[in-house]
Amino acid sequence: MSDFKISPPKRLRGVCLGAGYFSRFQYEAWARIPEVEIVALANRSLDKAREAAALHRIPRAYAWADLAVMFDTEKPDFVDIITPPETHLEVVKLAAARGIAIICQKPIAPTFAECVAVVDTARRAGVRLMIHENFRWQPWYREIRRLLDAGTLGELFSINIRTRLGDGWQDDAYLARQPFFRTYPRLFCYETGVHFLDTFRYLGGEISSVYTRFQKRNPAIKGEDAAQIVCGFASGATAILDASRYNESDSTNPRYTFGIVRVDGSMGHLELDLEGNLSLKLLGQPTRALDYPHTREGFAGDCVYAIQRHFVDCMASGAPFENTGQDYLKSTALMEACYQSQAENRVVAINLPSRSI
């Protein structure tokens, strides 16, 4: 009998930054990926870092002032940045200088110039950067994209999304989950609408124009909490987002699909309901339900796990990330164009500097 043993594949060593509301979904997803070991975390509050480390069984917690010490001590393969946008450039500079791959939550940074600086910092250092934009990884959007690619609907005519989250009408809106939302001067499009802009790009290709109207329904907050956004695709198709965090939907969990969707094409249409059910109606034919896998595990169809699984697979194979920093600048620029459209009350053409996309 041979004594030869095959060594198990090397696990990726990761460190995470952040202990806020959404971080739990990312920690939970990492725990389900056997090729990953999260060895440490840091947070701007050391007490919260220690609490999160204990909860998620992560060996070590660091103070924010010791980020460089953490990187040099732990020698991670990657860092997952789950902290607010104003912290991202500082962290990316530290990680890039050490050759550490980066997965970074959106928004990339508070301003477009800083977003470009984040992406350029990683690019100049030759480190891999992926943006954690998980909406396009929701299983219904992956299935819709598969059907579009298969030509099931023919030529794409339009995409309509209506979202009513109902978490923004109360006097204490957002305090329990994400209290910083209350003081953001730009709220809905900056924090939530950009998810849908990126999803529009994922489904329909590049967008050449936007027209936007924003409203603030809740006087207790600073930024807008409702929006109507019309996007013109370069292909000639149209996408419309009709959104409100103030008004409610009929779902017991509006944060499962985050809305209802209709996609029209030259051969028929698809519809997504609030429970994740997809239906297809081809012209002249009866509507039929589509059977595809979707789950209530994790966040919004387990999209956090899906994007992090993609990150690990690409790290292992060397394949390019779908959500590169360079590509996400296009979605960020669309978000900025929406605010310009609102300020100037006009359709804004999208003309990105070539070096920034």
C-alpha cells in the first residue's frame, strides 16, 4: 500500500473589513465556500469587530488603526471591503501596495473622481479588483439573461422594473438597519438605484441616455427616496425604473426580489413576480410558468453567495471577473448622470472618457 498522499488544494486566506448590517450576509456566504478561510476582520469600532469575529468564528479582530499591521501579519490572498464608501480608497491603497486582491462593496467611493482613483490604484499595482454588485447575480436575472441570450424573446424592446420597499416611510426609517441612510444627501439612486442601473446594463447592454425625476417623500431624511428613471440603450431598447423606498409592496418580504419585472421583446415577454416566479408568454401562445432554481437562503436569492463563489472561481482559474472595477465605473457614471438629469431637468447623453471605462 502506497504512503503517497495528495495534498488538499490551497485555501484562499481572506480578511474582511466591516461589521455592519450587510456584512453578515458576506460572512455567512464565505463560510459556505470550502476553498476560503477568513482569518481576520477589522472594523472602525474594535468592540464591534470583536463581536463579529466571535459570531462568525473568525480567529482575530483588529482595530482600524492597525489595518497595515493586519495585512502584514495575516498575509491574506484577498480583502473583502464591507465598510462605507468613504473608507474604500484608503484600504485599496494599503492592499494594492501589498499585492492583495480586492473585493469591494459598492458604491466604490463617494465621488466619481474617487471611484476612478480606486480603480486606477488597483490597476497600477497590478492587483485584481472586483466590485461586490450582487443584484445582477440574483437567480431570476441570471435566468432572464440566459433566455435573452438564447433568443427566446427575439429582439429586446424594453425592461420595466417597479420596486416598492416600504422601509422608508416611518419616522425612524432606516435607523434599525442602516442609519447612515438618513443623512446621505444623495440616497436612493446612489445607494439603491445604481443596483438596477447595473442590472439594466447586464440584461440589455450599454445605455446611451438617461432621464430622471427624484422625490423626497419622508421629510425626516436628507436625500431622495423615490425615483423614476428612463434609460435609452444604445441598441434602441428602453428600460424604466419606477421606484420608492417610501411606499409598500404586497409582499411579506419585499427584499426578496426587490420588485416586479417585465421584459418585452419582438417574440413575447417575460414577467417576474414578488415571490421569484418567472413566466413566459410568446406572441399568440398562452402564458407558461418557467421552472428555474431560486432559493430564499441568504440574501435576495442567495446572490451574495453567487458573486463570492464567482470571485473564488476566478481567483483559482485566473479568469476575468464579471464585476470588474473598470466595468463598474460605467454603472457609477450612469448614476451620476441620473443626478445631473434631475438637476438640469433634461435627458443626459452618456459619453464616458475612454480611459475611465
